[in-house]
Amino acid sequence: MKKILIICAVAAFGASCVSNKTFNSMKAQALRAEGELASANTRIEELGARNRKLTDAVEELKKDTARLSADYLYLNQKYKKLLADGSAEAARMLRQIEESQNELSERSQRVDELEQMLRAREESIAAIRRKVADALLGFEGKGLSISTREGKVYVSMEDKLLFRSGSFEIDPNGARAVRDLAGVLAQNPDINVMVEGHTDDVPYRPNGQLKDNLDLSAKRATTVMRLLLENGEIAPERIIAAGRGESLPIDPAKTREARAKNRRTEIILTPKLDELMQLMDKE
């Protein structure tokens, strides 16, 4: 994956209009933001790996449970036969049966706990999608779509809803959609947010403020982030803004329609599942 440029606070002035001191300060802030995004992406990748590990663990526990159930039935039958024969082996077999039964009980409880956590994760994601869909009902089909992928909810807004060509000033209609989404986020503090700006592959003409498509996508992402943060009930640390430029197209074709799809801003919502993460850490 190509390098992600993160801009959490991009100045609105051109490089020619600022002093070296201010320019260096802006560069330092950008580097810090890039580090924070890299850390966040690493955490997302770790969570995805842990989720896969947890799912595999559930399957293994189910297999172990089935095996222990079969062992228990075998030992119980053998014990009853030995007991009927009056064998001195009966006492040892009884202890072995009790140990197997205890282990079986612990394994079954563990499987139930893990499956409950996985169901809670799926239900949380489905609930987020419903809330977002309800809040943005009037915008779906008008340049806005909502989908669920890899345990996250994606709210994708096309440029025709948010920005004019080559601009990072948000359209009033698009601003209303973002503010409606901010209302959902304010009422659900257990949701983290990643705002990603995307462009097509048509070269951007530098204008003194921005250099290329990467700059444009980052500036658009921070514009949406700032609009979300106008809602004072949303903590800034919940949101990360990133510019991806033309690196992740939806449609790689060189047609007008494909490029229109690729010009978008994606707001990615991820539920905080602290209990599940703690359980995964124990594995």
C-alpha cells in the first residue's frame, strides 16, 4: 500500500506567503500527524489479525469440546463396566472422569463467552449502520452510500455532494449531511472515525496552496474533520483525517464515470469493543 499522507491541521496559506519558521512548524505538525496515522493503521491491522485469531480460536475450542464430550462418554462407560466388575481400577477411573467433566465444563463456558463477544461485535456494527442510515436517509442515492466491510461501516460521499472540482470548500448540501452524521457520532461516543479523502488520477494543477492530488485529498479530509468537530460533543481524539490521493480507486478504468466514482470522501466508523479486545489480548 502506498504511503498515506495525514494532515490533521493544514494551513490555508501558500508556501510563498509564510515565513520559514511557520513553514517548518507546519512540516513538523504534518510529520507528527503522519506518525499518528501510521500508529492508528497499525492498530487497525493488529485488531483485524486478532479478530481472525479469535475466530480460529472459537473453532478450535468447538473441536476440543466435541473431543472432550466423546472422551467423557467413553470413560463413563468404561467406569461403569469396571464398577460392575468390582475392579480396583474404578477409583482411578472416577477421578479421571471428574477431571474430564470439569475440563469439558470450562471449555464449553469459554466457547459460549467467545461466541457472545463475537455476536456483540456484529450487533454493534449493524446498530451503527442502522443509526447512520436513519440519519442520512435523505441523502442516499444522491452521491452518498453506506456499506459494511471488515467490521467497519463506510459512509462514502461523492464529490458531487461535497466539493466542486479542484476545491476543498464544502458544498452547503454536503455540509448538512456531515452535520447530520456528526449528530449520530455525538450520541455514540463508542465509535471511532477515520476520514479519508480520495481523488481521481487526473493531475492536479498546483495553485500556490496545494501541490497535487495528495494535497487536495488531505485538505478535503481535514475540511470534513473540522466540520464534524463543530459538534462540541465529539472528542477530537476520536477522529483521524487522511489524504490518499488517487492511490485507492474504486474503479481503475480511465472513463469519466470511473473517475467520478473515485472522487470521494469516505468516513469510516469503527466501534470500540474494549471487552472483546481485552479477551483477545488474553488469547
